[in-house]
Amino acid sequence: MAARKTQSGPERLSRRVQAAVPAQVRARAAEGIEAQKGSLVRELQGVANVLRSATEQLEENDQPTVARYVQRAADAVERASDALDRKTLTQIGSDLGRVCRERPVLVGAAAALAGFVAARYVRNAAASGGVGSKSSAAAARRSVARTA
């Protein structure tokens, strides 16, 4: 009896979606996702810049140890931005699946951190005039800079 290659859950789901969704719909969805990916890359670059500014302020305030950690975070965000910009959606999906399988605790911690940052953003946005306003974006950047 020949051994069958077992497929992971994401692979099976991907094959089902490809079979069920017409190529034109998939192409339009991919275009939209690529546009969002570009937006995310720009946002990540902005976060890296904010972290670099925080690094400079920390160094000016004689806090070199904290500044080093914030600089490392800025470098990591910039690397993530560059990697996201270079990779295709298929590559990103397979990378995410691999990371989820290999490091589930890291994925859980990252999700918790993302939830914490999102909650702070919403709270600050509500306190400063609503989500989407320039003042709410500035408040969120200040909040993230304080927690970094």
C-alpha cells in the first residue's frame, strides 16, 4: 500500500477555496489584499520611524539601556516591513502557517500584544475625539511610545 502524503489544515482549506471560488474573484481579492499589504508596509515603516524617534529621546534623557531595546524593536519592525514588501501572498501564508506550528506560544503572545495595542488605540481614540481623527492617531502613537 502506498503511503499518502497528509495535508495540513491550511493546505486542505486552500485547495477547497481554489476549487470553490472562480478565478476572477480570486484575482480581484488578491489585488485588494496586495493594496492592503502595501498600506500595512507603509504603516509598519511609520511605526519603525516612531520607535527610532523614541530611541533618540531616550538617549537624550540618559536612558541608554531602554533606548537599545527600543532600537532593536525598531529594527525588527523594519525587517518585518521589508520582508512583507518582498514576499507574495502565498509565501506570507506559508510562513505564517509554519510559525504557528513551530512557535504557538510566540503567536499567542503576539496576538495578546496586538490586542493590548488595539485596545489602547481605541481607548485613546475615544478619549480624544474618535477613531480616524488626526488627534486620535497622534494619541495612539503617544500611547504606543509610552508602552515601548
